[in-house]
Amino acid sequence: MQKRTYIPFTDLKKYKAIVVDSTHANGFMLSHWKGAPTPPSIKDDTSAAIVLNAMRQQLPELDLPHVTANHFDIDGFVGVWALLNPKRALENEELLRQMALIGDFRELDLNHPLAGEALKLVCWINAKEKELFYRPFEADEMEEKEVQQCTKKFQYFLREFGRVLQDPDWEKGSWEDEVASVLLGYRDMYKPETKLIRKPEIGLVIIQTPHPIHYYALFSRTQGFDMVLSCYEQNRYELEYKYTTWVDIASRPTLPRITMAPLAERLNQLEQSGYRWTYDSITETGPILRLGGEDLNRADTYANPTEREIYTSSIPVEQLKQEVILYFAQSYQHIKPKYNWTWQEVKALNTNR
């Protein structure tokens, strides 16, 4: 079996490598990004799952000495680590798959027997990433960008992860606060005061719950849906597209992203609070429609709802829900779900909106 080493993404100018959760012409790509030339036989929802599928099938293209990725996140890291530690990766395959799902799509399912252990490992990475380096997307605001800076994260976590994987409780001091927050939120999602309305024809799930909770808990009941409207007490709202529509998932067809600009315009006509409704571009990893969003950078938007202020709207909750449902029902009226929407197709659909 080929002995592999991690290299910085910028070294792809000099070396051919396995490229995880990214794309580059000088490599064999194992990625769920839109347009990535991933072989059909190994396609999956996360990049880490694609890597593990390729390892199981022993694809000859894996016979390369180097592995890299152009950013650090849990899905990409798991894929890189697996390629560098193939025996241990396949021994812990299902645990690693759960880590990637929780880290990338934020879909925690505690009915899975390994989800609890995966959550500990994910939260350990989150904690150490913030403590020793910087938050996801924070490099946008720095002189040295993510593609350069992420190398330090990879070097640290590639060195330390095997030890923590052996027994996550060794690092309980690092992960216990976030895990506790997730579990409290998860419990809230099953309390009587939390109500869910599912609109599968437009890929929307509406969650009414008293207060903001951690994403891993909030999205725990959103599997199979790509938009989430969160409605909290005091008329506080956030509408977002999940990361599931930024990538190509293999488990089900999806609807394309539709710009939230006309919806924001309509809500601003109704809004009397003094705040304005703002929206992110459809090409953002997880675009959000919310009040006062102009005050957030990408790192704040990616952070948990509990970590940002969510302003009170003058629009009653039932009216807000109806406006959202009506807008997307009209927008998707003549569009059918399918696999592998390209960015070109998505942008073309949004040209005159």
C-alpha cells in the first residue's frame, strides 16, 4: 500500500496529489463539491465518505504519494486523515462517517450508536481550532488566507487526532462544554413547545422553538430538507439554506437554490422594527435571510445561532411563515428536484429574479 504524506495545497504546483474536499487540475479529486469529477461508483454525501468508499474499492488512482485540501474543516480533515491512516480509518469507518455528517451538514442523529462518540471528537476539533488557531472563515479577514493558513491546522490535528480517537474522554475538558450545549438543545428539539412544519415540496422545514440552540441540535430534525426557517420567541427569525445544496449529495435529489432577494424586499415592505432584512448570496456555503445581517461577517454567519444576536421583527410569526412558504412555492412551481445541479444551472435559474 502506498505510504502517503500531507502537503500544503500550494504545493500542487510541484506535486500530483489526492485532493480531498477541494478541486485542482493536478490531482485525483475526492470531493462532493459541485462539478468535481468524482467517479460515480464512489459518490456519497460527504467528501470523507467518498474517500472511504474509494479506499474500500481500492481505486488504482489512490496510488499517489501526497494528500492535500485547500481548507480545513471536519469533513476534509477526516478524509485527509483516513488516507494517511488507512488501516485505522477502515477500522473506525462508521465513526468517521458520522463525524463528517455532523461537521459538514450539522445533522446529529443520536439514534445512531456512534453519534455520541463522533460528537465528542467533532467538538474537540471545534474547541482546539478556536483555542489554537482561528474560527472557520475568519481567515477571510486576515492577510494570509485560508489556503495558506490551514496547513498549520492540518499539521496539528493530523498529529493529535489518533490519540484522541483512541479515547475521546482523555480530552473531555476541551469538548464537554460544547457537547453539553448540543445535548441541551437536542433535548429542547423534542419538547412539546418545539413545533415542526415540513414542506417537502419546497424542501423547507419550519422549526418553532423558544430560543436559539446549537446548530447540531437545530438541524438534528432536518434530514432530507435543505432549507430551515427558525422561529424563536419574540418574533425572532432566521431562514437559511443548508450546506447540502452547496455540494452534490448522492443520497437524494434536491431543488436548486433560489435567491432570497425578492423575499427580503417583500419583508422590508412589511417590517416596522427599524431593522432591515438582509440576505446572503446563493453561492455562500450557508446563506441566511435575517434582520440586521449586514453586521455579520462570514465567520459570524457560520457560527451557531446562540453566538449572534437575533433581532425582534414586527412581522407576526404566522404571517412570516406564510410569506416564506408562498415565495418558495411560487419560485419552485415549475422546477423539479434532481441530482447534481451545476452552479451554471443555478445561476441561470436566478438570472431574472
